[in-house]
Amino acid sequence: MITEKLKIREKVGYGFGDMASSMFWKLFSMYLLIFYTDVFGLPAAVVGTMFLVTRSWDSFFDPVVGAIADRTETKWGKFRPYLLFVAVPFGIIGVLMFTTPSFGLTGKIIYAYITYSLMMMVYSLINVPYASLLGVMSPRANDRNSLSSFRMLFAFIGSLIALAAIEPLVEFFSKLGGGPVNVQRGWELAVIVIAIVTIFLFLGCFSLTRERVKAIQEEKTPLKEDIKDLIHNRPWWILLGAGIAALIFNSIRDGAAVYYFKYFIQEKDGIRIGPLSVSMTLTSLYLTLGQASNIIGVVMATPVANRIGKKYTYLGAMVIATVLSIIFYWFDKRSLVMIYVFQFLISICAGSIFPLLWSMYA
């Protein structure tokens, strides 16, 4: 292995990869469900079934991508080529997923299944190798911890940008050219902007990173043996369970947020911010606050973990988030101040766990 010390430039470059992924992932987790039901025009039950079917397939597809990537040999390494060659398909399919075709209900359902399934597969094709890249950029544990923190920091910055920009972009493009407001066109053009940014970020990640850790002896093992080894890897199962629990926690909070404000809080007017009278809805403010708080959690994770350990930091953060979430349930729609305060506190806890999780995986 090559043991040169990682420079800040390369750590930032590695962060670009998750910044790109997270910009789209936040659109999926927070807006895709309500896009499909309120803009695209699908029944909620159909969307829920599609999510279940597609995600179930994706859970089997991820390990296959990992096995293929591990067997990839190019002049750029094992994992970096996927950043180069999948970036453009990632952006294109992401736009197609937020495009509303002029089909009947059956045609729309088929279109949604195809584009959503393709997006999840392409997401795996670029994100699994990207995650694996962390383990081969440096042999030093401290470097990997730092890379993990940079990854999460940039992920939340990307999410923050996407969540703060998407509604103003949709509003702008929906009204573009005069005439009736076209929300479907607004979503398509807004996501094109996001897609272009993600493509350049992935290409930047490819250009700025290097793979240094090499196997001492390249041993070709069959996929069956790799899966067998994985099944008997007890720490991997523990982290898998922790990761699934954390993703369920975040997915429910994120997916419900837009509906929560639209149908429970029943917001009507946006908030005017600054001399330019930029409008931000209560939903956008809530989601943006969550991402900003996640960043605080990422920054706090490393010093706290260095003091009490990754495992206890992870457990403590989730216990606090659980208790605060239970209390959150009892707020009524007039308790906006407390809703935002608890969003701030819960999101700090939620933000701190993912750099710890990925660092423990590595």
C-alpha cells in the first residue's frame, strides 16, 4: 500500500461524491412521494407498493454491485471508474423520474415503475463503489475517520442546497413564459438544474481522489464464497441492523414532513426573507433547518467519538433522538416554535450517527 498522507483537496473531492448523491436522495426521500401523488397523479397505494417492490429488489442488487466493483480492474482502480461512467446516466434518469408523461393512469404507473427502478439501480451503481472507495483511499484509521466526516459534511451541505433551492426553482420554472402555472414542467426543469450540478460533482470526485490500498495478494474467490464470508461476519450484521434502523427513522421523518405541513399545519403563506423578498415556505424552512442541524451533528461526531468511542456516541445520539421524537408527537399545529426547536435538536442527533456508521463499516 502507498501510505502518503491525504491532503485536504482530496478529502474535499471525496466529499463531492456524497454531496451529489445526497442532493438527489433528499429529493427522493422528502419530495418524491408527494410528487407522485399530487403532481404526477398516482394513487398513494400504488406509489407505496412501487416503493416496496423496487426497494426490495434494490436490497438484493446492492451486494451484486459490490461484488462486481470488487472484481473491477482498470487503470483508475476498482471503484473510481463508476464515478466517471455512471455520473451522466445518474443525472439523466433522475430527470426522467421527475418528468410527467402525457399517459393514462396505466401508462403512468408503468413509466413510474421503469424510471424509479432504473434510478435505484443507477444509484447503487455509483453509490456502492463510492462508499467502498473510502476503504482504499488510505490505510490510516484517522484518515478514514476524517474522510467519513468530510463525506457526511458535504452530504448534508448538498442536501441543504437541494432542499433550499427546489421549491423556489419549481415555482420559477412553473411560471416561466407566462400563461397558466405548469407545476409538472416546473419540476422537470428544476430537477434538470440539480442533475447538472450532481454530474459535475461526481466528475470532480473522480478527478480529485486516488485509490492507494492494494491487496498484498490478489486472490480470485467466487461470489458464493464472498457471500458466505459476509453471512458469518457478525460485526457487519450488527452495523447492518443499526444502519437499517437509522434509515427507517430518517425515512419516516423525511417522507412525512411535506405532508405534515401541507395537511396538518396547513400552511398558506410563505415567509419573506431579506431585501429581495425571497419566499420560503414553512416546509422548506423546516427541512433546511434539519439539514443545517445535521451538519452540526457531523461536526460534533468526531470529537465526541474520540472521547467516549463511536459505539457509545451512536447509541447516545439515537436514544436522545428517540425520546425527543416521542415528545414531538404531542405538539399541536400552533406549537411552531417547539416544532422547529425539536427539529433542530433531533436533526443534530440524526446527523451525528452516519459518519460514525460509515467509519465503523470501513
